[in-house]
Amino acid sequence: MIREYQTVTSIAGPLMLVAGVEGIKYQELVQITLASGEVRRGQVLEVEGDKALVQVFEGATGIAVPTVKIRFMGRGITIDLSPEILGRVFGGLGRPRDGGPAIIPDRRVDVNGAPINPYAREYPNEFIQTGVSPIDGLNTLVRGQKLPIFSGSGLPHNRLAAQIVRQARVLGTNEPFAVVFGAMGITFEEAEFFIRDFTQSGAIERTVLFLNLANEPAIERIATPRAALTAAEYLAFDLGMHVLVILTDMTNYCEALREVSAARKEIPGRRGFPGYLYTDLSSIYERCGRIRGRKGSITMMPVLTMPEDDKTHPIPDLTGYITEGQIILSRAMHRRKIAPPVDVLPSLSRLKDKGIGKDKTREDHADLFNQLYACYARGKEAEELEIILGEAALTDADKLYLRFARDFEEQYIAQGEQENRTIEQTLDLGWKLLAIFPRGELKRVRDAYLDKYWHPAAK
């Protein structure tokens, strides 16, 4: 039921307090009409007795308290859904921004969905090929997993995200695959990059984009990931598609949440973020997964920039508690022109063992992963020794591992933005790099796999 009031009592920043209301619900949409006839939008943040606290999407600048009219719409933020959303670009609240026609909905759904019931979850166990070797080979993405990318300001996380959108697919199935891309607080230049990249590569045909720009309202930023996930749930559980959701940048989302919390004068938690940040992030991340008895699935790769590259900052810290691992980008590798600059040692996919092996990737994948990781870790130790003590302090074995570490970064981790490696190419490249070692050094691989896949380098 739509109710209209002219009882605004105060305005503070983007918030206004409306008195004398009745029957108002939390998160209800609001239409705000100024004396000039201008119409703005808002949302109910809090209801107490006959008072409602409203967040104005476009900001409260220019609103005159005595003349403003408030209309409560009786519903929350909804988006229109149909198969026609594929290939379209929407704003942060689900309105078309590509110049195309409005969506004729099969369903109109509230964006505030619920996390998947843990009892109804199917365990993730199917490999998703991204075409990026440090992810596919060492930190495998599994269908239904939450695997974030931890980056830093100025690092090429957007380019890596675009590459994954272009290349990702589920192996061993003919079921349809789609990507939902949600961007929060990005610049116009970044938005143009994503649209142009997806259009030129043809990936736009299987992609739905939700874009909230940096100059758009903070409250819209809070709704954007929820709108994206609502579209993903429709594609996955109504249409039976495999859906990969990429959300960038979750740091912008959390800062918008902090801005709203400060405007509400809530007691701040760590670094000024609200004390419910963990719960709020969980309400987003836990909407991905697989449901027992349903064909579709939602796999999520949120991207966040760590302030000051600090992994202990509340945003990456809490994200790491909720998700199943993390891909960490290294500023030091970026300075050495290694792209994508994935730092494989602190990176982790907690579900990788469930998505690799015979009939999924290849029988030697797990052993090869362990050996590559061990050799690279020892090579990085030798690199530190060389920096501190000089090359003369290294043994012949140290020099061999140091050479491997450098080859590994330049050939295995580094790859072109348009280079789409199959999992077989990634695994074969790993064996090629291990060929410099004598067989006795490869202690983490079974003899049967050494006999089949390992070929010593010619001296």
C-alpha cells in the first residue's frame, strides 16, 4: 500500500527523519518529491514507533524540509528478470544503462535474497577452467566455491577479472554457462573498459553486467551486489545454468556501508566499519553454491583492494573467514612486469583437492601441484639468501632452485591477457619446468607419474 507524508522533521547528510508514519517496513522504497517537481529515490533504513529514517539515494542537497513530500512505495528494491538479461548492461539498481529496451519480466524479485540453507547445499567438486595457470594449476576454482581475489590499488585485478570472464568454463559438461559481473564504485573509464572488452571478445553474449559508478550514490553501491546475485540466482536455479559471479570492488562496497553507518551514528567497530560487517558480508557471500537436486550453480570470485596492501585490514580479514581461500596479487611481482602478478605462496584454494584428479583434470594434478609449490618455495628462500649473502653463498642445489623460481614466474605465472591455457597445457608446462631437476629431487610425485610425464632436460 502506497502512503504519502509531508512530515519530514530533520535532515542530516543523506538521511532524513519522517515522523507520524504507520505500517512502514524496513528497506521499503521511498519516492521523494521536491517543491521543484524533482523526484528522488530513497530507502527506509530504520523504523522506530511512528518515525522512519530514510536514506536518500541521490543525497539530500537542496531538499527543503517544509515542502518535501515522501511517498512510501510498500515494497523493497526489485529487479525484473527474464532470459533477455543476458548480454545487457544495467545500473547498480538493475535499470538498463546500455540504451536497450526495458526488460519484460518473467519474474520481479526483491534483491534481498536469503543465503542458501547449509543442509540443502551440494558439496563443490567440479573443476572450472579459467585459462589462467596460477589459478587452474595451483589454486583451482571449483564449481560452487567462493574464491576471492585480494589485490591492491593500482594492481591489474580488473584485467585479471576480465580475462576470467572471457575464458571461464566448466569442463566435461554441455550445460549452459553464464557470467554475472557486478562493479561497485568504479570509474567511467573502468566501466568502458569492461563493456568494450566483453563486447569485442563476444563474452557479452553470456554476461550480465551491473555497473555502479564512483559518482553514483553510496546506498546504490550497497544494493549492487545483491542485484547481481539476484540475477545469478534466477539464471542458476530457475534456468539451470552454471553461473560465475564476479564482484569488484568489495572494498568500495564496505566503505559505502561505513558511510551509511556513520550517518546513522552507529557505534563503529574496527577501522570505523560497522560491527555487523562480518554478518553483512556473509549475507552476500553465502548466496553462492549448489543446491541438492538443482542443475544450476553459483560460483563467486569477489575482488577487493586491500588498503595499504594490508591483509589484516577488516575487509580482507573477514572475507578470508567466510570464503574458501584467496588469490593474492603481489605488488613486487607487478613491478617486475609479471602479469597476472599472482603470489602463489600465500594464495590458497581450500577446495582445490575436490576439483582435481582423474576424470576432472588429470591424474597427476595433485602430485604435480605439490612438487611445483615445494620447488618454488625453496627457490624463493634461495632468492632471499642471494639478496642477503650474495650469490657466492649459494650451493649448486640452491642455484638450481633459484633458476626454477625465476623460470616459474616468467613462464608459468606470467601469461598474456589473451592467452587461454587449457588445463592440459598448464600441467604440461609444469612438467617442462621440473625437467631441470634430477629425479631424486622430485620427492612429492609418485614414481608412476614420473615415469609417464617427467622427461629430464637435455644437458
